[in-house]
Amino acid sequence: MPWFRREKAGIRTTREEQNEMPEGQWVKCPETGEITNRRELEENLLVFPGSGYHFGMDSHQYFGFLFDDGDYDLHDTDLRSVDALNFEDRKPYSQRLESAVEETGQNEAVQAATGSVGGHPVSMAGMDFSFIGGSMGSVVGETVARAIKRAYTEGMPLITIAQSGGARMMEGALSLMQMAKTSAHLTRLDEAGLPFISILTHPTTGGVTASFAMLGDIHIAEPDALIGFAGPRVIRETIGSDLPEGFQKSEFLQEHGFVDMVVDRRRLRRRIIRLLNLLME
């Protein structure tokens, strides 16, 4: 026998009496379909409880939990990309830049910062996929190069957080030149005997993978991140055969020696501090 029985049919709640659910309050895991509260997800560094699925983070979010007490100084925020080639596809590149700045509130697809991590002064550069796919144009290359230079001139370790779809096609050869620029500055960092920790997040592809992202002394990847030069479809069409399942994922790359370790984001700061303690003795 039920505890309660509805004796009156057709009960309706007026609009004024309804409790509205705040938009975006709940988040579904793309892997399992489970649902969690957005606040709980944010407190868990955007890692879904249970499944461990890693949602994307922007540069400021990474800076906030990696730097001691979330305290850091931003650099080079005055740099802006220009449409030097008057490039236009579905719309002019200049309009894409304006839209990206307005939507993200940032000047470019990378931010550079300095602060301390575990008491160690560090120069850091973090990329943002939300800004034109995290593509590397002239300003991105210049900002990363300055972050590297800041590290070797001030005697600090370097940490980069890669998150990119590759070179920025709207800037043509100017974009490709950034690969050589950042790599040359890393040679100076190596000559100074200072460590470079490269963090690879989802996705890390194209010219960023082909340059500074894979030139670290230590490569740390987040779980299940897509890391490679070209996409799986392009590679499959080029070589005419299928490749092993998940061949561009973090775990596969670690197994084959391209990545040193795969670290859950919730343990990332602790692992970096341990490495800096060892490397900076």
C-alpha cells in the first residue's frame, strides 16, 4: 500500500510557484553520461568525479591552481595579432580576431606569467583552445619566445601548457616561422642549464607539437589527451592504412616513449613541485 495517494487529478503548479533550474547548473560526462553539479566539477579542477574525464581548461585556470596561492604576474598582454596578409576565407581574419578577443576576453591564444611553484620562481606560458583553436600565429610565437627568454635571463625553470590545433593558417609562412623562433630560444634555455617541463593537454597538434611542445626535458600529458602532428584521418589517408586504436592518445605515447608520464590534473601541481625540487637542487 503506498504511503501517499493523489486524490485530485490534474494538479498544476503556477509559473510563479515553480523553482527554475539555473542554466548550466548540471554537467554531463561525455564518456559515461553521468551528471554532476558544476560547482563540484569546478572544485575538482574540471575533472569529472568517478570517470576522471578531463574537461578543457583555459590558461588562467591552469595558472590559478599551479602557482602558489594562485598568485602570478601576467606579461605581454599588450601584444595583438594583425591581418598582415589580408586573409579571408568565410570571413576576414581581422573579424575573426575581433570576435575571438570579444568572446574570450583575452588578447591571444596564449598567456605568459611568472610566479612561484612550490617556492621555485617559474616562467610559464599557457595556451587557450577557445581563441581560434589555440592556433600559433606570430603573437603566440612571440609570447612563448618571450616567456622562454624570461626564463633563461632570470634563471628560472620554464613550464608550458600546450593546447592547440596547430599553426594559424591565416598568417601563412609567418605562422610557420614561430616554430623555428621558439625552438631557437629553447636552445638558449638548454645552454643555461635550466629545466623545461612541457605539459600536453587535449588537444596538442600541428606546429605546436612539431616545435616547443615536444622539446621539453620532461613531458607530462593529461589522461586521454590527443597528441600528434596531423589528425588520424589525415594520416590514414596519407599512408593508406589503419593505425592502432588510440595511437595518438597520452597513454599510447607514454608506452612508446614519446611522453614521460601521464598525470591526472588533480595531482599535477604536486608532481611538478616534486620535479622542480629534484631539478633545481
